[in-house]
Amino acid sequence: MHAPPSILPLAVHDLTFVAGGKTIIDRVSFDLRHGQRTVILGPNGAGKSVLLRLCHGLLTPSGGSIVWGGGQPHPERRQAMVFQRPVMLRRSALANITYALKLAGVPRAERDMRARAALAKVGLDRVADSPARVLSGGEQQRLALARAWALSPEVLFLDEPTANLDPGATRMIEEAIAVIHANGTKIVMTTHDLGQARRIADEVIFLHRGRVLEHTPAAHFFDQPATPEAAAFIRGDLIW
Amino acid sequence: MSDITAALATALGLIARLDARLVEIVALSLQVSLTAVAVAAGLGLPLGAAVALGRFPGRRVLIVVLNSLMGLPPVVVGLVVYLLLSRAGPLGPLGLLFTPSAMVIAQATLITPIIAALTRQVIEDAWREYEEQLRSLGVTPRRAILTLLWDTRFSLVTAVLAGFGRASAEVGAVMIVGGNIDGVTRVMTTAIALETSKGDLPLALGLGLILITLVMGVNTAAYVIKEAAQRKFG
């Protein structure tokens, strides 16, 4: 059995998204390669979530192109996404994961084992049979991460995954993201939290008013921002 | 006043000793209405879910029509089903007129739009919450419908019960297509109408009490189950 060809790199060219007469993403271009944790950083309203949804295929671009792996068919099957607010089905934690595996075409015999393994990785094995919706916010987000993890995606999108969580829960999520990265999954994450960006990013895409102002290695971005907007954002000024 | 108390006492007596006529009428009522609810749920739940998720031309019109049909007058439904089933009608050869089957058809026609319209609302609200996550997981439209129907099951119980309440309480449709034939198509509502006009108040009142108790009992049970389930499953 040989591995299918990679869906990376991701080539985004002149991507534009207009909704209700308002340009939310404005002629954005960048390439994403394997191996680096990419953090899309920017103030609220910059268009980070929309950009992530366009890349994942949840939104249809108004213009421009998104090409995965030089034109791989069905790239979305090799991706998973964790949303800011986890959406759990009214069934057990374990069943939420086996449901996702079923949709992904995983044979029935493997689902239970893979789901339990994913739960163990985020420390939720003891609540496997609890209804998912009565778990705490932090536990639900870990469950969402486990659900994405179980799918063994090549690319994992995370949209402000810790925005609603306390520091303890945030830390657990960040640790899990580190392990997922170490296991070879490409991480693409949005945040407006500078501290989190510093902790996680290998490279930063700085988004402001729907435009990519910078796309640089993280260390470079934080030490020598090239644009006044990024410099202001790093200083903690309100920019809009 | 004494008439009423006397009638009430006799009615309670009929219920207490499980009067044969009374039991027969109640049993047929339940059989007809429960069958109609089963049929209507089988049609209305998937229909409502499909309209909730579907994006097709004329969808808005369909939603308005569906909502309007919730207020369908039972006598009109009875008339239409009568015309379809009467000997000269398109379904005449089936010989269903003045049978319990005809009453099931009439009640199912009456309440399918109710169940479908309420389901549409419930599923549409749920889809708003679930859509991105389910699409991210690669859901097909068919799978999405099944998933949402299952996930909103506690809310949908209310939709189905609204249908049951309407079916068991209506008199016009079953009167027309059933004919209120003693021992064959006489149900609680038609019996109450008949006995009241005949002046046999005790039987009418007894049936009325049972009907109200039944509807309240079913709704109480559903409420309790729903509350408990939502506490358990969130």
C-alpha cells in the first residue's frame, strides 16, 4: 500500500471573497508547505476565519484560485477543521468520533479502536460514553480536536480553537496541537492572541482588512515586522 | 346544573366499569389516530427535513404552502378524501369509503403538513448550528437529513404529538369519510357529536373526559421524557 500523493503545497492566488457587497478577502496570494505551523494572525474582523473556510472549501471564492498539491482531486478529504465553537452531536463522545470516521469511509471494524485511541490522546478516555453535549467547553473542544485527529488529516485547520477557553483548557489544546504537528500533520491556525501565536507559530501570515500584509518566519515577524500595521499590532495598539 | 352533575356521575360510572360501547369507541379512535400519526410521521419528518436542507426553486413558496396547510379545515380534507374514495372517484375501486382506512387517510392528510412544517423549522435551526461542521466532515445531503432527524429527536417528538393531538381531536374529516357507523367507524369525536345531538349526555361526557385525559396524558409524558432527555444529552 503506497501513500496517496500529498495535497501540499497549497497555492493560493489572487483569492477574493465578497459578501453582501463587502470585500472580505482582497486578492490574497500565498503558498503553504509541509512541516511548518502556519498561524494566520490579525485583529478581529481581518477576515481570518473566512480565509480558513475558503481554503477548507466551506466557502466558494468570488475570485482567484486555491490549488492543492498541484491539482489533487478531493483535497478536502485529507483535511479536517476545528471550529471556535465545537459542534457536538447528541450522542456519546465516542460516537461523535465514530460518526466522523464513518463519513470518512473508515471500515466499521476499525472505527471504535481509532476513536478510543483519539480520545486517549486528548485525555478524554474516561468520558468516552458520556453524552458529548454535557461535557465542559474545554472538554468539548478537546473532543473536537480528537475527532479531527482521528481522521488522520494531512492538513488540520483550527479557527481560534481556544478563544472561549480558560488558560488550563487552552494549554491542553496547545499541547495536543504540538503532538499533532510532531506526528506530521500540517497545522494552519487562526488567532488574534499574540501570546498564542508566539507559542505556536513557525511562520506567520499577518492579515489586515482582508489583505496579507506579511508572510514571514515567526521569529522575523515578531522581531522585525515589516509593516507599520504589524508593528502596531505587536505593540498591542488597536488597529483597524 | 343537576343535569350536568347527573350526566357526569353516569359518565364516570361508564368509565369505571369499562362499558363495552365506550371501550370499543376508544379503541377504534386510538387505532385510527395512531396509524394516521405513524403514516404522517413517516411522510412528514423526511419531507420537512428535505425542505429545511434543500435549495431548489420554489422553496419559499413551498414553505408558505406547508405552513398554511397546518390550518387545513378538517371538513375540507374530509370532502376531498371523500371525492377521491367515492365510487365514482379515482380511488373508488379500492372500496375504502366508510372504513377505518378511509379515516386514517383523511387524518394522515390533515396532519402530515403539521408534522412537516414543524419539522422543517426544527431541522432548519439545527442545520444552522451544524452545517459547517457536518460539511467539513464530508456529509452527503441524505446523511445530513438522517443525522439531523436523529439529533433533534426530542424536539421532533413535540411535532409528532401536535399531529396526534390534531388527529384525535378532529371530527369533520372522519365524520365525512367514515360515516360514523356504529361499531365500524364510530370514534370518540363523532360519537360525542352524535350523542350530544341525541341528548345522551353521559356517554358524550364520558368520551369527552377520556379524550381530554388522553391528550393531556400523552403530552405530559412527552414533556417529561423530553426534559429528562435534554438534561441527559444536552
